[in-house]
Amino acid sequence: MKSIEVARLTEEGELKRFMVGLLQRSPAQQTEVMVTEWDSALTRFANNGIHQNVAERDVSVRVRVVKDGKTGVASINQMNESAASDVLNRAVAIAELQPKGEVVPMPGPAKSQRVETWSDATASATPEERADFVEAICARAKRAGLKAFGAYSTGAEQLAIANSLGVLHHHRSTKATVNSVVMGEAGSGYADRGAIDVRQLDKNDLADEVIDKAQRNQNAQPIEPGVYEVVLEEYAVAEMLEFMSFTGFSALAAQEDRSFMRPGERITGESVNIWDDGVDPSGVPTPFDFEGVPKQRVNLIEGGVASGLVYDMQTAQRAGRQSTGHGLPAPNTEGPFAVNLFMGPGTTPKADLASDIKRGIWVTRFWYVRVVHPKASIITGMTREGTFLIENGRITRPVKDLRFTQSMLDALNGTLAISQSTKLEISEYLGAARVPAVRLKAFTFTS
Amino acid sequence: MKDLAEAALNAAQIKGAAYADVRLDERVQQDITVKNGQLAAVSDDASEGFGVRVLVDGAWGFAGSARLKQDEVQEVVERAIRIARASARARSVPVDLGPPVTSRGHYRTPVERDPFTVPLTEKVELLLRADQAMGAVKGVTIREGSMEFIKQTKVFASTEGAYTEQELYESGAGIEATATSPDEVQNRSYPNSFGRHQGAGGYEYITALELDRHGQRIGEEAVALLLAPQCPSGVRTLILDASQVALQVHESCGHPTELDRVFGMEAAYAGTSFMTPEKLKHLQYGSPKVSITADALTPTGLGTFGWDDEGVPAQRSFLIQEGLFVGYLTSRETASVLGQQSNGTMRADGWNRIPLIRMTNVSLQPGDSTLEQMIAETKDGVYMETNRSWSIDDKRLNFQFGTQLAYEIVNGKRGRMLKNATYAGITPEFWNSCDAVGGKSEWQVWGLANCGKGQPPQVAHVAHGAAPTRFQNVKVGILK
């Protein structure tokens, strides 16, 4: 029974032959082909039982052609000779039918760093293994008089990019993630984990955290909104970094005068260091971007100073410099994106972050964060599943979830302490962030 | 298609499924973006595949594949069955689907002009004309316009005998002007935000928008916003334009009436709901001016179809009737828990996803006022238009929205333009403060093509009919 659950991905040689064959058939002056193929499964649970349980296999073949200064892009989710002809013909037809536009250059060949992100154990995880994991969490919650909810996923994928200038990259990876909310009669807790190797996900460790949080977060009482000193756990910090990336770290946002980044100026506290590194094995590395450019490490905020931006081929061309390897799939009007984020650790044990706080708020995670004012880096959102009052250095009681409306830069400008440990948070869409927990001097809760 | 569907259902039954359904789905999509006077992106995407959902020992399993081949069907069914058996080991209560569903037939979105037959040049020229109109305004720094066209062909078949075929079309377009200063980024978009205004229909939907007629106006508004005063903080009368009301309905009525959320099936992701079953027919959700329906028969609505993805026919039902909470959006599985039958809201984001309860066209019914009348009756208030930011808690109670444009209202007259306007509230308090809803002449169906839900994530295309609406004693102006 195990055999049908091994992730079924096309063999690397066959995949490359398909891509090179497609490039050779193209009548365009420049052609790029990107193939993404994945085989994944997800087991979802609610009220201490599995209620949804799914698996899929799919592929995307995306072709970009440049013909007479005009660009066409087409995709198809089949990988065979007739699909190759179809997708190529459609891309060429689009290019031929349109007026001339700005041509995004294709990169030439460059060696990318090899990073290992494959686990046979993840690729061959079975539905029974996922069910056992989930059952264990549900059983722990049930014994504690609580209810568990969540999702546990395992999957394998490969990404390959080739172009007519000689680029030919291939990378395969696996990923396992689990998140859980555990609820009591009057409150809930949250925890998640992610790893390349499914064997690193420890069900007892996850259950310990989420059940403890749920038990401590019962019968929360309201607290007056206002400005509080806060400790943000890694879940909240990772989300904040994602929004900084979304609104400020892209060269396009800077070129269009939308970014909060002011190059060379100090924009946060001096202890804050944020960078993007697509090949650091402690993140979720991918050695090249969706244009086939090897990923470079980019220091975004160094000692509190805005120090760098991420570039793709288009923004690099406009700026007269090289891409940093942060391009998204064509056609892309959103600009480059930093998706392998890191925030540097500090020296404080996480457990001690609250120890000097007279009166403050401990935040487990954020929810439904949205940008209110991009240039002032103001976001709004709610706290969720574990908001606590800190009094005289100790967490004293749970408080009702609060809405915050806060400038991210202002918040980080008041960084008082950073945990010495960091946690990997894998995005549900693209990339990951490895971040510490932080203590911030002022955070505005508006309701 | 039919052969593959039958093969999947037969295989599922032979392997022990008490119930099975299969969806074969083919989707083509064209996206066009014009930016700053140039064609920035055109793409043509195609996806096809099938998904098999089985019920074994009272538990669900689902598997999907892009390979539409007989041998793959057998393997995918086997995978779905194995997954269902694994689910059964750790399920809580067995799934009860209620009475069988045996729908049969064909449905096609009414289309006057197939968008896939319209020349690309015609589409690009329209976007470039709108771009030129925005570009004529000094101070506009970014101009963007886009179109999207989708054709989806779906076959649904089940072991209960249902067999339906649907051809669904969507067309959408929008333009946006941005102006920046050292401290501000201000956007104005038409007809809506979120990139586009989208509906079920053909290219006639695009033509009717008259994009090029609105470029100059939104450009001028974006530039004017840079110098406009900040929306002051306070508790005021609030009048929302129809598009913002549509989003308010979506977030604070559509989502909390999804019965799967109520039962905790989304608790670890999208959240739960404050509209729990004991409140049904008891909660005064809004004022008597507030009636909200879920109607999958609404012309041009993105939630309009023949049957949902469980084969249940499209239908209309009340969620809120004259302010009283009277109904949920349901599936077969969730409705049976309440002793009801599904009202047909299960939809999947493609062949590779299971159907979830999704809004159809959830609409605030028209009232008897007009925007001008509401303004004339208001002494001290703010009028807000076109969404800019949106956030609501996991139970759908505590919300905060921002809009692109606002005007103060003083003694029944529209006053100064205001920037960075926001408002916040608690859902039932807010809707109970509603004292005027615009009439049929100002009521419009607004498409929303970015509704996220589920794990793995799914995006649904839904719609909301709405007219300008007024609320009293609302907290506005969160930013100092």
C-alpha cells in the first residue's frame, strides 16, 4: 500500500528533455519555459476528528516568448508533446497580436548554489501516518477536556526553468506543515510547525504548546485599548515581516515611490537586522528565482538602517544593476518579492522577554492583517488565540483579543529585546521566515 | 468526459465507497494588464483535471489529478478510498448527507459576446484609452488597467445519479490611478478596488463599464487626495457607497452565516462565527431596513450557476429578513445536522479542491432611499467610497475598513474631500444602526474574485448586490 503514496514527480532528465525540446521548437527570438510539478496531501481536523482529507497531483508548464520586441505568456497543466505545441503556439500568438511593450530581459546562464531540501520520508508520507499524527493531537486535547482543530500537510514539488540563452535550473523539495487551534469552553490556543523533513515534526511538542496555551487562555476579560509595551511571539513577528516585504522591500515599490524604505537612513531600532537569503538551509531554500536567476543574500535592514532592496530582471534593468534573484513568474506586474526572510536573534531567552515589563500585553499571533497606510508602514489586524496581560514581569491573565493599528517601523524602532532563539514559519503560499520573538516598547491597540 | 466520470464512480463503488462524486473541470483564463501607457502583461492559462470525492465508513477522502486518462482514474480513486479509510480511523461523527441529490441538465452563463472571440487588440486599445485619460492628469504617477476573462467547463456526476454540465463565463476589468508624495500613497480605482470589477457574462460586461470615460476623474481624485485633510476621528453618521457596502456584507454577513464555520470546520484557519445555531430566528442582526439574501440566480453575479458542486440546484434564500437572522449558507453535510436540506452553496476552486460552503450572491436588498437623500438628511457625517483596506476578527464581529475616498457631510451637504478614511465597529451594533438603504435605481451587483477560505487555500468568486447605505453613531477616523 505504501507505493501509491510516494510522490510521483517526473524524472529530472525527462523533465529537462521536455523543456529543451520545447525551446528548440520555438520560433521566437527568446523563449523561457518554467515547469512546476507537485504531489501533495493535506489532512484537516475539527472537533477532535478528521473532517477533510485531500490529495492532488498537478503540473504547470509556463512559456514566455519574446518576438519582435513583444512578449506573450501562456500556460498549461499537461506535460506532453501536444501540450508543448499548444502552449508555445498560444504564447507566440499573444506576442504577435499585441502592440510593442517593455520587454523584460531574460537572464543568461549562471551557476546556482546547490541546496538540499528533499526528504524521502516527507515524499512518501501516507494518509495513515497523517491520521496517526492528527489522532494523537486530538486524543491529547480530548483528555484535557478540549477540542482540537487544524491541518497537517505533506508534499513534494519540483521547479525547473530553462531559457534560450542557456539557463537550465532544476530544484526539488519537500515540505511538511502542521497547524492547530485547541479550544476550550471559553478560549483557545494556537501552535504550528514546519519542516522539510516530516520526521522533525514532533506531535507531542506541538500538543504541549497548543494545549498549554489553550488552558491558559480561558475566560479572557476585556482590557482598555491603548498603547502598551508588548511581547510578540514568533508567529506575529513572521506575519509582520511578510507585510514589510509586501509593502516595502521590493525595488518596484521603491521605484514607484510606494515604499517605506529610505536607503541609508535608520528606520528601526539598532538591534534590528532583517535579510533575505534563498540558500540558507535553516529556512526553506530555493536556489534560483522564477526567472532563473540565482538567489543572492540581500541585507534589507542592517543595524536598524534601510540597507537594501530585492530586484528582479525588470527592476534591475531600470536601475542599471543586476537582479538579486527575487523575480516572480511571468507575466509579473507586482515586482520582485523577498520570500526567504530572516530576522536576526538577540541575546534574551524567550521566557525572559516579559521579565522587565511592568504592564504590557503578550501576543501569540496576528489575524487578518491589512495595510492601512503603506508609506507610514501602518497595518491593522486582530490578536488571536492567546493574548495575555503582563504585570510586573509575569503573565497574569488572558485578555480579550484586541485590534491593533500600528506602524511597523515605529514598533520596531522601540525594540527593547530580541529572543536568542528563532523559529521557522513556513508561509502557506510562498517562502518562509525565520524569526525571533521580540519585546517592543509601544504598540497601539485601537479597539 | 462522461466515460471518465462513469469509470470513476464505478471504481469507487467497487472499492467500497458508500457515496462518490466526480468533477471534471476545464478552465481557460486570459489576463491583460496595461501599465503606464504600455502593455505590461498578457497571459493565457489553461488547466484541466478531475477530482474524486468518496465517503467510506462515514468519512471523506478526496484525490485529484491533471491526467485525464483511464489508468489515472483508477489510481486516483484508489488514493481517495485509502485517504477516506484513514479519515475514518480518526473521525468524530459519521457524515450524513441527507436526502439524495439527482440533478441532471446543462447550464450556460448567458453571454452576448464571447470574450475569447474578441480580438486582443480591441481589449488592449480600450485599456490604453483609459490609461491615456488617467495620464492626462498631472501628478498621477502610476496608471494601471486590467482585464480578466474565464471560461470554465464543469461536469459533475455522483453515485446517486446526478449528472450536470455547466459552461460558466466571467469577464472583468478595472483601472487605477496612483499619486504619491513624500508621505502619502493615494489610489483611486474604477469601478471597484481589488484590481477589477468582475461578473458572470461576456464582453458586453466590459463595454458597459465605459472605462475610458472614468480615467480622468479618478486621476484627478488621486492627486487631490494628496492634499486633502486627514479624516478626523469621532463618532459620526456614516454613508457608504454601494461597493463598500458590498464588502461589508461579504465580511460581516456572508462569512459568519457559512454553516461550516459555525460548526468549527474552519476554526484553525478562517475562524468560526458569532452567529451560532441558538441565535437562529432570535438574533436581531440588523435594523428592520436590513434584509440580506443568498441568491445564486442573480443575473451577472459571480455566484450564479445552474448547480453547486454537490449537484444542488441554484436557489434563493434569506439570511437576514427585516433585521432578523433567519438562515445559513449550507451544504448537504452541514444542513442535515440542523435537519435542513442544502441551499446549494458548495463550490470548489477547480478540479483539485473539494467543495466548501461559499457565498453565492449575498445581497443587501434595496431600500427606498437615495444617496442624495441620505446626504441631505445628514447634519454631521462622512461619506466613504471604494475599499482600501479591510480586516475583521475570526468570529466576524470586530471590523475595521478603510476607503480610498471620503467627503465630510455638513448640514446636508457634501463638504471637503478627506483622505485615509477608516471606520470600525461591531457587526450587530453596526447593522442595527442602519437607518437608510438606497433603492433599486442605485442597487448594483458587485463581483468579488478574491475570497479566500480553506486548507489548502481556495479562492472563490462571489458577488454582492448593494446600494448606498447609511449608519448612525459609527467610529470613524482611526488614524491621527
